[in-house]
Amino acid sequence: MRKIIFLFVLFISFKSISQNKQILYNFTSIPQSLMTNPGSDVKYKGYFGVPLLSGISANVGSSGFSAYDLFANDGVDFNVKLRNVVFSTTRKDKATINEQIELFNGGFKVGDWQSNSYISFGMYQEFDFLSYMPKDLAILALDGNSNYLGKAFNLGDLNVKAEMLSVLHVGFHKNINENLIVGVRGKIYSSAFNATSTKNSGYIYTIPSNNGIYEQVISSNLELNTSGISKYTEKDYSGDIVKDITKKAFFGGDLGLGFDAGLTYYPKKNIQFTASIVDVGFIKHSKDVETFTYKGYYKYEGITPKFANGSSSGNIYQEFKDAIPLDTLYAKYTTWRPAKFNSSVQYSFDDARSKDCNCDGTESEYKNAVGAQLFIMSTPRTPFMAFTTYYRRRILNSLQMKATYTLDSYSYKNIGLGLSGQFGKLNLYVLADNLLEYHDLAKANSISFQFGLNIIFKDSNEPY
């Protein structure tokens, strides 16, 4: 058991940050901004993404420590580094991965040239991982409990989930009037696999006893739900994992439904307010389902038994297994997607209409803008929050820039930069944050990037 916990601690040390896309949000020269707010102020006649290349994104990092803390070539023993990491973090430190690849994406204006309604659609593959630092379990794995008599080790520190899925989506976007734009998006989720263990509780404690050497109590309520995994662990499995996952991605997995909603409002022409909520949805898991539980209560008085290897004298080990058995169940279960809320306020200035601006129908006529954004994401414990300030500028008629400064629980010096270029009908964008850490990535707590290629057809607002 101690080896398993030890490996788990190492495993989460390589995980990454939240699903905040602060550079992409409201960067409306990029069609993918509609995925962060279906009510974004976009003005395309139509667009489509280059298949598999229209949107690729990944986030990597850790809130409690960096890879350098564990693997620096500084002459310090690895075990010492590991102990330093474990004791410097808290159970509130969390780690996540989010990776997305768009399979296809597109959109078009509905109706005649005077219409203000748009349809957008697409499909993307996504991988999510979230884990909190299992502080007490890590200490127990490293030191045992001999030096912690009277301490209750919290089994609820174990909180982890992972999932791979694909999402088919269709959105509708409409300008209600000159000041208000609203949008909604419906989603169908298809989960290839899922592992969730987020509702654990219990404790382990050891104290001196009057009736023996030690009194040890284990109260366990541990549960791991899985779907789409068990058949790959069977000894007689002879299938093709890649083909199986591909089939599940195209609605062969567990299905679910969700929606996005958003708006853009202009109280004045150069003042903008936006808000969106993304991924409000669920998935029903019913295929290849297994649930593993360790539930029960055990109290022992005497010499500390070695539960892990069954070498305890008498029937102590068997009594422990009977009191807290490993059960396997096959019941359906439901998971909720991590809902995300975005909001921003923007002030635009430097009207370019009277200068050398060849308006392209994809952006406002202002050359500069400053603003602030708020991001909130639901997690199994407290919500993750981030606050961003930004500056946007149209450098050339065909090139736009967005620079950001983000404050969150991972970093106080996260500076990001995004560029979006229009070369004829080809749109190329590159976004990256935490740029100050690029000189030594091993020390970075968070790194993210996104890039893509789209074909955009400008809206001339003339009869066609």
C-alpha cells in the first residue's frame, strides 16, 4: 500500500493547470473564441477550420511545485527533494491537465446579407485530469505512522479524476440589436474512458493504549468509479486499443448532454461587457463500468500489524480484510463536466475609421483596447478562479495582438501573448502564456499554448 501511494505522489507531480483560456477569450479575430463565448461579437460571412489543425491546445504545470524541485541536478538526494515537496504543499494544492484537438470546425451566416444570425458547429477531442495533493497519504507512504501517534490521517485527501471524450457541438449566435449579442451552444459528449474518485472520506490513527502497545483505528470510505477501462486490463484482451478508442470517440462511448451560453453587450460603442458559461453538462456512464470500494471500520489493539503483506500473526490480516473488504460493483454512475464561467469588461479607443484602416468585417474599428477578465471553474472542492488584465492592438490591418497578465493560485507573474494574422482568407493564430518562464521550463509552474489555422470569408455587408 505504501508503494502505491508513493507512486501516486510521483504521478501527480507531472500534471498541469486549469482550463482557463484567457488569451483566446474575446479575441474575436479568431473563430475559436466562439468556443469560450457563443455570444462573441464575430462578423464573419463564414469560416471553416483546417481539419485537425484548426485548434490544438495544451496546458502544463503544477500549483505546489515544479519539475525542477524534484529533478534538479544540484547534488541533493531525490528522497530529500520528494520530502521537501510533500511537506511544502497542502491538500488544497491541485493539478489538472486539459488537452484539446479540434477534428473539424466551421460556421456561416444564416439568411441574406442583412441577417445577423450565425450557425457554428464542430467536433473536438478532449482529455481532462484533476488531482488534489493527497497530503496525509503521502506522509503516511513516506514515513509510516510511528512518528505521528495521535494524528488522524485523512483519507479524504485522495481526490482525483481523469477522462477522455469527444464533443459534437452546434451553436446559434444572433445580434438582437446594435448593443446586444447572444448565443447558445448545444453539446453531445461521448466518453471513451473515465476514472473518478472524488467522494472519499475516512481516517487512520494510532495512539498508545492501556490494553496493549498500540490502538489503531481505520475508518475507510474509498470509492473509485471507472468506465471504458476494465476490458483493456484483462489478460485475454486481444483487440486494438486505438481502434476501440476511435470508435468510442464517434458516439460509441458513454453519452451525455451539455450547453454553453453567452452574451456581448455595448452600453456605449467603445465600452463592452461579455459573459459566458461553458460546459454545463453531464455524462451517464453505463458501458464497461466497474466501481472499486474499500469501505468499513477496523480497530486493533496490540503490536502494530503489517496489513499490506499479510504477515501479521494469527488472524489479524484476515480480520482486517473482512472488516474493510475490496468490493467490485457494476452500477451505472453520472459525472458532471467542470463548468466554466467567463466575464470581461473592455474599453476601446483610437478610432481607426478616419485613418488607414481597411475594415475587414471581423473586428471593431478601434485600434486599441484594454480590459479585465474573470474566470471561475467548478472543481470537486473550492472553485478555481483567475483574474486577467489585457491590452489588445491592431498592429496592421492583417495582424492583431493581445497581451495579458493573469493572477491565479499558480502564478503571480503570468504574462501571455497572442497573435492573430489574416493572410488573404487564411487565418493563423498562436497563443502562449507564462512567457517569463520560457527561459527555464523546468522551473515553471504553468505553461500553456494554443495555435490553429482557419479559412475565413469576410462579411462585406453588401448584397450577395
